[in-house]
Amino acid sequence: MNILNSEGGNKLLNLADNFFNNNTKSEKNTDEK
């Protein structure tokens, strides 16, 4: 089984991407203040 090709793996990757994107956005917002 290739976890990255499974639906669950894709969901985990999407959650990780969203988490990373939210962290970068919050950091940029704090830098602007």
C-alpha cells in the first residue's frame, strides 16, 4: 500500500498544507502589525 496515493493520505497532506499555510499567514499578519 502506498499511503500517499490513498484517500486518507491525501486528506492528511491537505491538512498539513492547510496548517502550514495558516501558520505562514498568521506570521505575515503579525509582521505587519
